[in-house]
Amino acid sequence: MTETIPFNKPFHPPGTGDRVEVALSSGHTAGDGPQTHRAVSILNAMFEAAGILLTPSCTHALEMAVRLLNPAPGSEIIVPSYTFTSTANAIVLAGAVPVFVDIEPETQNLDFRLVEAAITDRTIAVFCINYAGIAPDILTLKEICDRRGLVLLEDNAHGLGASTRGRRLGSIGRLATQSFHETKNIQCGEGGCLVVNDESLMEAAEILREKGTNRSRFFRGQVDKYTWVSEGSSWLLADTLAAVLSVQLEYFDAIQAERKRVWETYRSDLQDWAHSNDVQIMTVPLESVQPYHMFYLVMPTLVLRTDFIAHLRQREISAAFHYQPLHSSNAGLRFGRVASDMINTLRAADQLVRLPLWTGMTDDQIGRIVAAVRSFKVS
Ligand SMILES: *Cc1c(COP(=O)(O)O)cnc(C)c1O
């Protein structure tokens, strides 16, 4: 009897427990303490952003990003239908309308060719979800946004460490978000951050995150008391979780190297199988440096994907499909507008499947998965 290989398994580098102990005994367990500074200084070195604010999740960071644009009621934000609910929820919670557009079939990212036709005089921003951390068209999207006077936002939950044409993902949009959920490469259970790439938004972002007060300026000695200055909420990550995060970030290169090894084995050992079975295998364009967040296949039909997942389950392997279309969901129908056909969204929703990919997989486990996949025949 073999043990089931999970789709994801959280990883905690050695020293994590000790670091949490340090945080617990330091007397500062709330947000923005020494462990937060430690994590942020590593993130700062990666991003060279105007500012990085740790949040309780990427979902919270997405809410902050949209709120910081101060959308007038009914403002429109263009977003792919193929994304996590949080991206669209953030738009709705801020009183704006998600305008759904299709993805393109190579990278499963927003199809920039459909964006211009979706723009109206109410459009204020475009959300780029860097799916699997591979977004070769994001610079084109940025050009479109600049030309049309729109803000580019990045949901970079998958893309920590990735780049395209030498530009780091998460540093291209005016605001970007990262996730440190247990399913992401770098994780602290629940956590995220807002990457602020426009200096002029930094003060408003701090106020929004600190209960509507100028407390962050107070702690820096820039004002002698802090008061309620605007609307806000409490979007800080507790320092105990920032301790977990800071260890992960220190192990970033090692974690990425482990994931790379798994990804490259899948890629090299499944390529001919995919080709002869009419299966699309995930590709990385030459101009992209990828984060090894995910390895996916696109099966020829929904029925074959269902069979494929069952075939792997029989062999004690958990594979997972991904997003269901947002534009046709109950909430999407209620809150959103549809601005293109959705052929590729429907295809990804029905046919895409992700293989297990996590830090700490053994050669034996990787070999079992490769053999199980290769024993599945499409016709
Ligand atoms: C994981 C994920 C989120 C949500 O992240 P949380 O940290 O769990 O809130 C948002 N968007 C995308 C694309 C994600 O993959």
C-alpha cells in the first residue's frame, strides 16, 4: 500500500519554530514588528518598490489595491474570467464593476487583444493575473493602459521571483499583490502583501491598512500623535506569522531550486507523451523567467480530464483542476459585465489539470507521478 501523494504539502524550513518562539517571547506579536521588518527587507531587495505592506492575505491586498484607486460607483475594471474569486470580489467590494474578458490559450492570461474593445468611458483599470507566474504580454498590456489612461494592477499571487523581458512581475503594475497562502511557493499559512510601485499612493495605503489612522507616520516620528484621518480597516499580518514568512524568504533560492527540479522532470519526461496524446503541456516563452509555481496540462476534453484525474487517483496521486469561470457564476452574473466570448476560459476551466508540485517531493514520488501520467492513453 503506497501513500497518496498530495496535490500540495506545506513546507517549513528548519528554524521556523525557533523564529516563531523569538516572535512570541519578544513582546511584539502584533503587526509591523521586528519580524515584519525582517520579511519586508527581503521583499524590498527583490522588488525595489516604493513600499511593501504585509497583509493577512493576498485577498486583503487585492481589496486594498482596488480601494486605493477610489473608484466612483459603477467604475469598471477589466479582469479575466479565469482567475480566483478574490480578484473580482475586490472590485465588487469597492463598488466597481468587474468586466470579464477571455484569456489566450498559450499562457491562460488575459488576452490583451480583447482589452481595448472592452474599454468604456467608465473603465479605470485592468487587472493582469500572472497565471502560473508567466505573463509575456504584460508589457504590451502596460502600454495599452498607459495610452488609454488606465491603471494596470497585478495579481501576482503565483509569480514571486518571475520576470518577463528582464522586468520583474509584481513591479510593472501601479499596485501588485502577492500571496503567502500555504498553497503558494513562499507561505505562512495565510498571508500576503501589497507591492506599491507608485510613491504617491504609499501614505494612503498605510492609512487604509492602519484603521484609517496615520499611525505609521507616528511610529516613524513624522507626526507627534496619530488620529483618524480617513477610512480604513486593519490589514496587518501578525508578527508571529511574519516570523514564519521571514524564514521562508531566507530559503527562497533553495525552495525555488527544489520546485524547479520537479518542474523540469515533468517537462522532460512528459513532453513526448503529451505530444502523442494531443495534450497541451505548459510552456514557458523565451522572454519569461518562471517561478515554478505550477505544472499544468490541458487535456483534449472535459471527459478525458475527468478520466485522467480518476486514473491518477487510482494510483494514489492527487491532481487538481483549477478555476471555474467567474463571468457565468452566480455572483459574476449579478455583479459583472461580459465583454468578449469566453472560448479559452471555458477550455481552461474544463480541460486544465495541475500535477502535484511542492517543496520536499522525493525522486520516488516524482517518478511515480511521471509513470502514472504516461500510462494514461487518450484515444
Ligand atoms: C491564491 C490566490 C489568491 C488569494 O490568495 P490568499 O492569500 O489566499 O488570499 C488570489 N489570486 C490568485 C491568482 C491566487 O492564486
